[in-house]
Amino acid sequence: MATTDDDRRPKYQRIADSLREAIQSGEYGPGDRLPGENDLIAEYGVARMTARQALGVLQSEGLAESRKGAGVFVRDFRPLRRHGIKRLAQDQWGTGRSIWAADTEGRDLVVDQVTVSEETAPTQFAEVLGLSEGETACVRRRRFVLDGKPVLLATSYLPMSVVAGSAITEENTGPGGTYARLAELGHKPVHFREEIRSRMPSKDEAKRLSISVGTPVILICRTAFAEDGRPVEINDMALDAASYILEYAFDA
């Protein structure tokens, strides 16, 4: 690794940058084992903690993953391109297709955890949905797994007064999902708003998404509005940032 006398980057950052360049150039491909701590200590003459920090940088960026007892490997996963506008078009869910069909391109997507309950929604969501005091929401919690890798945690809140007795209160909502069922109930979503933020994951999120606590999550909060302007669903999502490319295509 070439350095200059005025290179003031910390040693661990220089090593991480060098390894990143090697990954991007193809020297280390998906699934390849990266040099271990002992290798880096010998090559760069640094302390073990410095070598560990360098590898930790690549893990936090989602480029590498640690396998217990085996070492650190280049992450073998193709990011999912999330089409933020196309996926919500009515010709997706309105024809019985999952909104995920716009993103997965034939890849293996499963929802391996689903719970549905009647609860009091968090105050900020209850206010957006216009729920009065004591009015409950149907809460749908799911974990989405792509090619065997957990990529998304989603929790939806819908007014129970709107969805009671419908398939929305069941684990399997049927063809077209929640939005198709809302349309059948006379509350077809016609407008969506998404708010996007990012942060480090909670311990529970890191565990359920199988990521290190240093890998950030993307937070997307989507609100669906019916024709009369009423919010009929809030979907609060946490995405593994290293597993996604967010794409928004629209006309000028």
C-alpha cells in the first residue's frame, strides 16, 4: 500500500482503504477470505487492535462479514434494487402481484416471520391515522428474507375500524397484499408518502437482520392515503443498508 509522509489517516483506516480497493478491483471476490488479523499485523507492522479495527471498518460498511472461527470474508450478496415508485403502482398490487415483484427480479424472497395483533398504536402513528383515544390498530409485523439473507423488518399500522374482519387481520392477506384488500374495503390507496432516515441498528434489529451493530439501517416510514385523503396505513421499515440500492425514477 502506497503512503505519503503527509498521509494523516489513522493506520487502521489506511489498511481498510487498501483492502477496500482490493475488493473493488476484484482481487478479492464475493465469498473470498480476507487477510486475518495475524496477516495484517505481519504485513503492516501494526498492533492487533489496529488490524481488528481495519477489518471492522469493512464489516460496518457491509463489504465484509465475520464468520465465527473462520475469519472475515467478502460479503457474497447482490444488493436489492428497490424501485421506490414503480413498486407502489396500482398495476402491481391491483392485479394481484406483490409490490416486491418489481424489485426481486426472480430472486428468492420469503417472509419468514409474521405476527398480526390488535394494539394501541404509538402516539405519533395514532395521530397520523386519526385514531381517537382508545381506538386500536391492526399491527402487522414481518421479516423479509432475500436469497437466505434477512434484509427488511416491517411493521404496519392500520385502523382496526377499517380492516376488522378482513384478510388484513390474518397472516396471509392474499393476492395483491394489504393494498388490494384495502381497495376491496373501499379504501384504495391512491397516494403514498415516504420519509427516509438512517441510524445504527438496535441490538434487536441487528440480531433479526443478521448484521453487525456497526452496519447502519435505512428507516423508511410510508403512509398510504385513500381517495378521500384519509391515511389508511403506516408502514415503519428498517432495511439493512448494505443490502439495498434505493432507486427513484420520475419525469421532470
